[in-house]
Amino acid sequence: MNDSSLTIGKVAQRAGINTSAIRFYERNGVLPEPERVGGQRRYDEETVRHLEVIDIAKRAGFNLDEIKLLLDDSSGEPKLRELADRKLPEVDALIARAQAMREWLLKAQQCRCSSLELCELFARAEVA
């Protein structure tokens, strides 16, 4: 068995994703085009590892362009710290928004208004 011996189905199974996701990542340049043997895609263990990194990075909120940068080792310099520095302000903004939503929903739980027109929760905020 050579180094590039895994079929797309086997890689998908090991990574816990659909084969269509692998093809999507290839089309979008996140994964390199694989070697083909007899017209069939063949992958190595590094592809499985890249798919694990993609999954973790997606859960951390990275988009495909950011994941491409993360996986690009052509410069020889890790990009994780730089990407994390860029992503943290976005996450902080999401957290602030979620906290504001939670506060509003807690107030809404207590609402006893007879109509939305009378409810202060739906009063238009004045724009400066």
C-alpha cells in the first residue's frame, strides 16, 4: 500500500464528514487536488489531519479563507496567532451581542403588556 492509498470514501469516514465536503474543500482551494489512480482520488494521512484541522478551525469561527491561510505552510511561519488576533474582536462582538439578546429575552419573559404597541421592549430607539 503506497502513501496515497485512501479513497475519498475512506477519508470521509475517518474524518466523519461527507465526500461532498471533501470535494467542496478541493474546489475552494482549502485542500489540494489529490493524486488520481485509475481516475479515482487517492489521499494520504495528511489529508485526514487537514480535515481535522478544518473541523476545529470552523468550530473556532474561522471562514474558508482563514482556514486556507492556516493550512498554508509555504512561508514556513505559523499563522495561528495572527489569525487568532484577528478573530478575537469578532468573537468579543458576538459575545456582547449574545449577552444583550439574553438580557432582552429575560425582560421579555417578564412582559405582561397587552400589545406590542404598548410594550417598551418594542419602543423605537432614538437615533442620534
